[in-house]
Amino acid sequence: MGKVLHLNEKYETSSRPPNEKLPVRKFDWDFSKTQNYWLDNSAFKTHVLNTISLMLPAAERFFVDTVKKFAKEVKDDSLREAAKGFYGQEIQHYLAHDKTLQMLRDQGYEIDSFLEVYQKFGYDFWHSLLGDKIGLSATAGFEHYTALVAEIGLTSGILDRSSGEMKRLFEWHAAEEIEHKSVVFDVLNEIDDNYFLRLAGITISSIIFYPFLFWGTFRLVAQDGALFEPKTWKDFLEIFFTKEKFLVRAAEMAAEYLDPDFHPWDKNNSHLADNVFRKYDEQRTKKAEPS
């Protein structure tokens, strides 16, 4: 990975860390003490990230299964090793976010009808219709979006306004998404570097990601009875347009992805991941020290 930068330094450009063996980090997760509005004391902002957490278990399974189908065709040894690390990291993400589903059920939210429709339309329908190679391209597109969420989470300060296990989960997940953000893109390029295949993938991932993100978020907010509260719409504007600017930054990153010469490491933000890993390494070291 690239050198460690301070958060206020500019990106290194045209710096592409070589594919390397990715470590698989394991944590014990306990979400039982998580407050309903764990993010910024906001129903809407909390449920944006809750919905992302709802979407991730099915997504992670699909990503791993899809990339594995093409693993034997990858000729580059370092990329093959990176892909193995990608599987391991994504499986840990699946296991962690799967536990948040029960947390939401325990908090009284009805989520299973959402999950059923999401699985059937988001993955089963598109995969049966378009096949494995489009699935690989869509996975690369999804990884672009997860890298976007990761960067916003680690640079906007939004996670600083949270605490507890969900903060730890999203920080760790964000750091690993940045760490492996080019792996699927590189696999896709080695399998088939057709530009229009890449466009098809980002189009499909957008068709899946945005409608389900909005539906899931508003569905959870409605269950709280907060759909028509002024604060809900203030927070809607903040997270998507004025403060965290999720949709503004998403549009910018989509434009980058459409560049025929795009590569995920054209902007080297590896320092964001390094800072998270260093923080948790220091915490582990302190816990291991005798009192």
C-alpha cells in the first residue's frame, strides 16, 4: 500500500499499489447494546447505513461466488493471491453484517420482506438473465460504490458522530473496502477489458443499489413513524446533498468510472485504511499489555 498521508493532504495520483496478499482480519461482534439511532442521533442517517448493512450479506455472497468462477482464468499470480484475500475479507464482512440483521429484528424492525425482494430482484433475476461475465462486471461496479461509501465514511466525519459496535464495524469494513478496491476491477480487466462490458456492469449495479438503498431507508424510517418529521428531511438533505454529500460524490465517482482509462488506484487513498488499521492495532496492543 502507498505511504501514510495525513488526512488533509491531497491524493497521490497515478499511484497504483501492486496487488498483494490481503490479510483476513477477524473480530467478535456484539450488537446487543446498539441504540436504535446509533448514528448522529438521526433516524434517517442511521437507517441509510442500516439499509447498506441489510444489503451487504447477499451482496458479499454474490461477489465471492462470482469472482471465484473466474479465478482459474486469472494468470497473474499476485492478482490470484489478492483474489483469495478478497474472498476471505468479504466472507468476514458477510458474517459481521449478517449479525446486524438480527439486531434490527430485535429492535422491532420488519426486514425480511425487504431482504426477500432484494435477493430475488437484485441478484437472482439479473444473474439468470445476463450470466456470469456481466455478474463479474456488476461486482466491479458494486465495489466502486462500496469504495465510495468507505471514503465518505472515513473523510466526512459522519462516523465520528457514532459510537460502539456499529462504528467499529463500518470503520473496519470501510478500511478493507479501500484496501481491496481494485481487485475485482483487475480481475475483470484480465478476463475481458471491453469498455462496454464495464459500462453494463456499473449500469446494473446502479439500478440495483440506488432504488433498494432509498426503499430500505424510507421503509425503516416509516416504521419509526418519522417519515414526515422535519428533522428526517433535514437529515435527508444533509447526508445526500449538503453535508456528507453522498449523491454529489457518487455522481463525481460515476463520472470517473466512465473514463476509458479509469483505474481504482488513480486516486490513492490508502492512507485512510492505514489510519484505521493502525488505530485498531494500537487498541489490541493496549488490551494485550499486562495491567
